[in-house]
Amino acid sequence: MSNKVRVRFAPSPTGGLHLGGVRTVLYNYLFARHHGGEFVLRVEDTDQTRFVEGAEDYIVKCLEWCGLNPDESPQKGGPFVPYRQSERKHLYYQYAQQLVDAGHAYYAFDTPEELERKRNDLAKDGNPGTNFQYDSSTRGSMRNSLSLNNQEILELLDKNTPYVIRIKMEHGKTITFTDMIRGEITFDTSLVDDKVLLKADGMPTYHLAVVVDDYLMKITHAFRGEEWLPSAPVHLMLWDKLGWKDSMPQWAHLPLILKPDGHGKLSKRDGDRLGFPVFAMDWYDPKTGDTTKGFKEIGFLPEAFVNMLAMLGWNPGMEQEIFSLEELVQHFSIERVHKGGAKFDYEKAKWYNQQHIHQSSDEKLLPLVKPYLTEHGVNTDDAYLLKVIALIKERCTLLPDFWDQGHFFFKTPEIKELDTIKGKWDDNKKNFFNTWTEGLKSLTDWNHTAIEHTFNDHLQQHNLKKGDILLPLRIMLVGGKYGPGVFVIAEMIGKEETVKRIGQAVGLL
RNA sequence: GGCGCGUUGGUCAAUCGGCUAAGACGCCUCCCUUUCACGGAGGAAUGACGGGUUCGACUCCCGUACGUGCUACCA
């Protein structure tokens, strides 16, 4: 079994791609790359009622944005084509039938309504919170190929009665397996119900499909969320009874990503409620017409997003926290993934982005920043933008901050802090600005040191201190109390604009 | 209710029997900066509880509590 490592991400295309989903992709990807293996994308679209237009395409785009491209996928193809379970429909029946023939599965004719009623009845007169289980204790009283006689079964089949195929869980056996993250895990098979394997519409359920496809696609390691742990015994038994035990992948059940406040799994609603994205990219839901904000659109760098997600539940055991994708690949190991769920912390997420912005070259940032200028009707040449980026990138956390922190380099700002100047305004200061700007007009060498020199000279002449004037000047040029050095700003925006802004501001006072 | 899984500061977390329990985010103080940041120096803040095992337990075992997941012809 010197098999090449093969892992898969198997989303169902029902909506936006959630943080937890991206992290699952990421761990798959990192594991595959770390071991020089292959990473495949398989679309689990077996539930036709939940199909959402555009969801698959959206998932592919998210992976692309994150830089986590699969080696095989519905789009790229590969040796195990097709990669969409709906297109593999014909494959599953034979395996379900194989299990029926061997006595490990059976036909069940109970209608959804009958089952529903059964559950309701039990909830009514029974203990609340108790659920009806279709298992070894109840299957004898249900309508299935185990309880009915051959004649009855044949009749039902003859009349084309819809049926499902259910697994016949063994009674009183202990199933154990070793999870790569959690170690040994044990189940009592009597407590697991007879899950549906093949639905009445001929589609497999997740339970049958994962096992069959993981086998057929030669998957060596299967990573999925912790919520799948309770159904693991079903899958284990399937691998066993289908006779594929020797090629069963190694399992790893990933911890959940939890709400930052309170408790429970992180959901899209938490993002809306608490004001942060939960999806990788903007998701437009064709059913509701709503768009949910994504990390990309809110201004995250994909490498920061991925870095942050990697560290949410995994730790390399060293002090370094900022990693490139390549470095993550190098250091990743599934054994170092945490067992416990992690609460998502948006503040920390933003910190990762800030760090990655700081580390990015101005050239790399340029194309990412540009759209935010265009959005505000600004068209500028790259050389100038590059200088601006260098000046302000250390005060930017999210990409839109480049506009908030740098707009005054491109447009005359609205003076929002006029009151700050007004409070201590007098004729002497007014005089200072008037005579200084006059002098500025004849300044031939327009650079920040020269500007600062004339500034200092004029201060003395007017018997003013730097502290009296510096902040007013900043507000006149910037509009507020922020930004890089004032004289550098003056140099950047040019003589004319500088004189103009001061003049206009003085006029307002 | 049943079953599974989990539990180190507010959050992410290191530790694989020697702990005076790292580091990061956030928070607070100070320095740098006559703006805002960046950066630097400090500070407050942690092993759920109870039993074992052991010379020694955050680390191993057992209970309890709490949390969380599953309990669909959904994934």
C-alpha cells in the first residue's frame, strides 16, 4: 500500500462557502501538498431538492481565489470522471443491491408520511426528546423486505411501489476506528439506526455515496467536519461489508468553528448579526435574492484569509504566526489539529490581514487597491499610487482602508475637523498661513524638506510654535487628524494644490 | 432523552510527568511620533470540579459538571 496520498473536498452545492468549509478544503489541500499527493474536488449533489443554481461555480471560484485549486474536479476532469455525484447515479445501485444480496441491507417500503407519523406519535406519548429509530429493535414492525414475506415483497415490487434501501446495522457489535486527530473512537452498533443508502428516486444518500466514491476514486485520507462522527459507524460497516476494508481511507474529523459569542456552530446568521463575513466570497442567493458579504469583498487578502483559517484549529508548534501558503504546506501536519472546537475571532482575523498587507510589496498591492480608487472616480498613474501605498499601507487593515487613509492624495478633502482649528484660531495664525503660502508660491525646489524649512522660518517670524500650527495644517491638507507626515503630503499633492487647500480652509475660518 | 466528541487567560493557543504554565489577538500603562498608525517596553488575565496513579500531575486513569455535535429518503 505505497499508495499516493489522495484526498478530496466534497461539498454539496447548496449555498455559500462557509468558513468551516474553506478550512476543510485548506486542510485537505495542505495535507495533499505536504505529502506530494493529489487533491480532488467532488461535488456531492445527490439531493436534488436542495440544488441551488450557481453554487458549484461559486465554490470553484472561492477555491480559485484562495489559491487552493484541485488537481481533479468536475471542471478539470481527471482519471475518475465524472466528479459530480448526480452524474454517477448509475454507479451506486449495484453496490446497494450487492449489500441486499449479501443480507447487509434491505428494501424498505415505508412512506415518508408513515415515518413522519411514527416519529410524531412517539414524541407525543413518549418522553419528549426521544426519537423514533429505524433500527434492529423496530425494523421488524416496519414494512420492509425483512418483515414481509416473499409474496408480499414481490407484489409491492410488481406494483412499482417506491422503496428505499436501508443498511441492516448489526446488533450488539462494537465498532472501533482510529481517528488521526482524536485517536480511538468506539461505537455500539445497536445504537446506530438503519440509515437509508439509496433513496426512492434512485439517488444514493451521502452515506452510500461517500463510501463508493472514496473507494472508486482511491481516496487515502478522508477529512470532514466533526458533525460526521456519529455516522462514522455506518461508513465503517459499509467499507467492511462491501469488501473494501483494506482500501479504507484514514479518517480525520475536524473540530467545529464556533460562534464568537454564546455557543454553537458558526452560521451565516452570526455574521449578519455580529457584523463580519462568514462566506469566502459574496454569495448571491438566487432563491431569496439576497447577497451575503464575503471575506474577499470586505477587503481580505486571500493569503491572510487562508493563514487565519489554518491557525484556527491547528498550530505548528512554533512561535511564527504569519505564514504563506507554501510555508503552511511545509509545516502542516494533521496530528497537530486541535480536538476542541474554536470560537471565531474577527479581531484576530483582521490582524492577520493587516500583517499580510504590511508584508506585501507595493507592487503587489497596486492592482488590489486600484478598484477602490476607481470606485471613487479616481484615476491615477501607477507611479504616484505606488508612492501613496508605501506611505499608508502600515495603517491599513482591510483593503478599503487604502481609500479612507489615502483619499486626500487624490481629491481635495472635505474638512471634517474644522472645529479643532477654530477653537484656537486667531489673526496671528491666519496671518501666518497667508504669508507662508505666499512664500510657498515662489519655492522652486518642491520637496518636503524644503517645505518644512520655510515653515520653520515663518513660525519664528510669527512667534509661533510648531505645535500651534502643525495640526491645523494637517487638517487643512487631509481633512482630519490622521495620515503620514504633513510635509510629505504637501510634497505629494504639489504646490498648487497645497496652496489651494490652505487658502480654502482659511477662508472657512 | 440516547449516543459520540470535547474542556489551558475574554479569544486563538504551547506544553507530549518536573511549571515560577510560552506566544499571539484584544484590553490597560508608558516610550517613539507635536496627527493617525507602525514599532518598542511593561501590565492585568488561564489548567471546569472531585477522586485516584505517581517522589511529582495541566499532562495518565475514573467519575461528575459543563459545552458541542448527531439522532431526515440533508449533506
